Amino acid sequence: MPGAFDGETINRRRFMTATVHGAGALAAAAFTLPALGFALGPISWQPIGTPADFTEDTYVIKVIEIVQGIGEAGKSIAYVRQRDPQIDTEHEDQYNHWIALSSRCMHLGCPVRYVAAAERFICPCHGGVYDFRGMVAGGPPVRPLDRFYTRLNQTTGLVELGPRYSVNSELRRFSPRDPGEPLDGIGQYLYPSRFSTSVLPSN
């Protein structure tokens, strides 16, 4: 080979080039694969407690796994309570006996915090405020907090949390959208869902 000593199968330049390319590929995979997991891999059903763990008048914080196999980076928070027929007037079905709200603000995705004394969800980044049901009460968010499907596992007797979905101001369900994408009026057509997501959960 040109530039190689007798008996060499690879010269220094080729070795360094291969090393740099390999390091670049590892670095790209380190931040690309988790992002793809969040975008393409909706969570499966996971147990979050017994029915007795949840009440109608406050939320319980549950740590959930959004993407499996990547440790703490794949975890998030859901705020969960029992459905209250007095205020939860949307259609009831097998997937909403428990109300589970996402902790991501629908402005830019910052984590919201539930303040029990005020019965409000507050976003510390840009002042977004949501009421007890997760509906926008003030600030820049463009739609209510996203939700998770919930169900009762008849075999184990445990409440399970399933895939995330987005809602508009009438709490109509849509496949997950990103923060900042409104779903009222023409917004539901301007921001179509990803091809990899579905409105209905898989069993």
C-alpha cells in the first residue's frame, strides 16, 4: 500500500480516519437513539398502583417509564387521580376511569408542577397555568395537558397506565402531538400526527 512499510496492512492515516469515524458514529448514536425512542416508541401498559391508591380530590405523582432500557433518561412523571363524574364530563370509557396527566407543558415542553393548595398546574418556564382538569387557565400553552390511557387489569387488580395522547379544548382525543401544536380549529390539520403513533392504545 502507498505510504505503508513492508508488511503493514493499514497505514497511520487510515487507522486515524477509521478511529475518528467510529467515534463520530458512537457519539451520534448516543443522542440519536434515545431521541428516536421517545419519538417512535410509545410506552406499553405499566402498573401504577391499586384503585385504592387514587382519590377524586387530588393527584398522585407516579414515575413512569417512557422509553425502556435507557435508565433515568427514559423516565417521566404522570399525575394520576380517580375520575370525578361531577367535573369530568367527557365521554367515559374503559380507558379513562382514572385521569392521568402528562407533566410536559404544552407551550415548549417544560415540566409542570401541581400545586395542591391552588389546584393548579404551574409551568415555571414561561408562566403557563392549567386548572385541576389540566385545561389551560392562563399563559402561553396552546392546548390542555396531554393525557395517558388508563385501565384496570382484571387479572392483577392493578391500575395500568398506557400510551400518551393529546386533547383539544373539548378534550377530544388525538394521537400525540408535540408541545406548541394547537388542536382546535385548523390546528388539527396543520399539525398531523406522526406516522408511528395511534389514537387508540394497543393491548
